[in-house]
Amino acid sequence: MLRGVWVEARLPSRSLPMRRSLVLPVILGLGVAAFAQPAVPELLYYTFDEGLGATTATNLAVPGAATTNPSPLTGLTMNSYGAFGRALTGTGGFAHNLNTGWVPSLGTGSWTIALVLDVSSAPPGFAGGFQPRMYVFGEFSANQFNCCVGPGDPTMVRLRMGTLFPLANAMNNCDILGAADGNGPHHIAYVYDRAVPEIRMYLDGVQTGTVAQPALNITGTGQNAFALGAFQTTPTLANGAFIDEFRIYSRALPSSEIASTWNVSLAGAPPPFQANTPECKLEVNAIPVYAFGPATMSAPLNFPSQVRVESSTLFGGPWDLGYGIAPLRVGGSGALVTPGNQVINLDITDPAFGTWFNYGTLSPGFVNVTIPFTPTVAGALSMQMVIFDVAIPDGFRLSGPARVTMQ
């Protein structure tokens, strides 16, 4: 029988004792490490980490476009956590924005626009219909160049230009489905390659499509400055939605660079929460840990629930499932971070901290497995998995964390 502080798990075939692990203590002495960071964007780069109550955000791009720096906020805040540190958070309404002061001057060259977007805390059905539900960024005088959630499919994020009436060299719409599905934050990227010409779309580091384009010319006249969280006075960033790690490059990023930078902060900030990966994946009641946040769910008392641990490649080696009753710790605010920039979200100082190790002595190595449990006492439980992986410098991989409320 697997017993936790708040949980009694009834397993169908054998008893699995809780015990102190040889795996997790290996990483307990780790602190926040320094990392070699990828190059920052050439034009715009905002992390929104200025802190509680800040009214301006700094453009960290090198050398940086001609902007108002720091850039003023109107109506929006940077008080909430995002994918990395703080984020630009919506409050609803109209004309709320971060005014970059930049008049778009991408011209006819290649470029890349990338950001993290999360609408999971926005009100259900905000705006909706066949008009955009909200605008993510834009500038009217540059042929109405803008990015919006919707219209039509409410999970879609669309990059477009020349939308109000036909314009020369108008952009063919570029849609990323699922980028606003409400399942936690997603990283989206649009890469314009003038040599083809085409725009390649990416969701969470993976290319999702390509749209052929005419020879684009994105040049503003100075009528308005490029804004984040808005486009003119149209519906702005919804209440609770956020933007993080906003980047504009003056080049077409290759797929390899998208893949290596989508889930990191270029400024070196650790993510608040470790993400699931194919090599180390944790689910509770079939709810996965999303790209930048913990899986949070309820488990009804005296009703069967389940934990699922999976790996695509790491079978047969040591592994562990850590647990405790203390709340999850946040990267950049108390959580330990490994030299490989993995975040240990479990509170290892929790007196109830414990681990379930390798099926006791019955099975020495990892296999994909579903662990049934039936909560019998109200409370909350934090979980995170670790698997040894000698192929990476850390020597192990961490899953995303889960926080389960039993009620």
C-alpha cells in the first residue's frame, strides 16, 4: 500500500512502500546557477520583470529599435507571474497598452516575432463571435499590422495586415490554432523569410504551418507607435490574460533556434514552474502539466484517482516521485534551480516531504505506469518526478509539478 500524508493509494497488484530516495537528495544541494544565454533580439525584447507596481517596461533588445525606453503602460500591470518572472497582464477594456514608441520599420527584410501568451485566466467567452476577442499587438499606420485572438476559432491566434480594406502587399493571414486554448501559457512565433517569401508558424517550439506571402513591406508612417496588448482602441488584453518574453528579431530564426529558445528566458530568469517533456512527464487524472505552469486539479474524497508517469525514451533506470503537502515553490522566488535550468518546485524543507522509489525492491528501473490512489482525508498534495538521464549535463530530468487538492 502506498501511503502519503494525505493520501491512501490502493494498488491492484502489489504493495509499494514509501521510502527516502537515493535520487532526489542528489539534487537537494543545488542552488540557482548561472547559464550561457542565447543572443537577445535585435529590435524589441521585453521581459516585464520590473516588479510590483511598475508603470514602465524596459526594452532589453541589442542594439534595440528606436523606442521610448522605458516604455509606459496604460491600464495594464506587471504584477502577476508569467512564464518567467512577471508578465504583462490584461485588465480588460479598450486602449490599454504598453506603448513601445517604435514606428515599425521592418521594411522588406526578414523578421521573427515571438512571445508567450496565456488566456487561461481570462473570463470565459471574453468578447467572442466573428470579431477578434482581443488584440495582442499592432500598429495601424503600418498597413494595419496586428495580431489578435480569433476571429472565428476562439483558440486561434492570427497575424494579419490590411484587414479593414484591400491594401497593396497585404499579408495572407497566419493562424496558429490552439495558441489560445486556455490550457496554460503557449509560446508562439511567426518567422517571415523574405527569400521564399513565406511566414512559418510555431507553437511551443514546433512548426505548425507555413503560409506563402507576397513581398511584404512593414513600415509605419508614425501615425501611431507599435503597442503591446492593444491595436488602436480595439478590445485589448483581456482581464487576467498575459504576454511574456516578447521578442522581435530583424532576421528569420531557423527552426533550431526556435526549438532551443521557446521555453527559456533570454534574460536568464528561471521559469516559475518546470515543464513536462516527452522524456519526463507527469499527469494527475489525465490532466497534464502545461508548458509553463503546474497541473492543478481536484481529487474527490473516497473516489479513485490516478497519477500517470511517462517517458518516451528513459526506461530501466533510477527514478522517483517526490511529494509533500507544502505549496509548490516558484522559480525566481524560492525554488531551487539546477545548472541545466530545471526548476525543483517541491519544497524540500517540508517536514512531510517524501518519495516513492523504484517500486521498492520489486522493480529496479523506470517503466511507464499509472498509479491509482484514493484520497480519504481533505488536504493538498504537491508532486514532481525525476528520472536519471546521463545524456544531459544535469544527469537527470524533472517533470512538471502538480498540485492536487483533495476535497
